[in-house]
Amino acid sequence: MDAVGKLRVILREKDVPFFTDDELILQLERAGNDIDLAAYHCLIIKAEECSLNVSGLTIADSHAYWLRLASMYRPNCTTVRRGG
């Protein structure tokens, strides 16, 4: 499976489609082809407020789900300091 395919699986794109292949390729390029970092960025985008209310039909907001999933791919941002 190629990087875009792996990213699609992580993002649950089969169940909740959101991104085009071109958008996923762009995110991979931005992340230096790091699938986990690209997944983190995409999941944060997917977590944008997404509740819907049309003619009395309400679909619950699922941003908390996407944020929980993103937390699994969040980069550490830790560094090593040299002593003086």
C-alpha cells in the first residue's frame, strides 16, 4: 500500500470521505512524507466544527472524535539540550 493509501486508512476516509487524492498528496509533501505527521494535520482539519441542522434533522458534532484520533499522531516536539 502506498503512502496515500495508508493515510486514507488512518483518516477513516472509507467511512467518512473528506479529502481528495491531491489534497492528501499535498499534506504528505508538507509533512516531508511523514505519514503520521500528515495524518495529524489532516485529522485536525477534519475536526473543524461539523454539526448540521436541516429541517429539524440534527447530526451531532464529531470534532471531539477527530481530535482524539489526532492525539495518537501528535508529534512530540521534544529536543535534546546539551549541557554547558
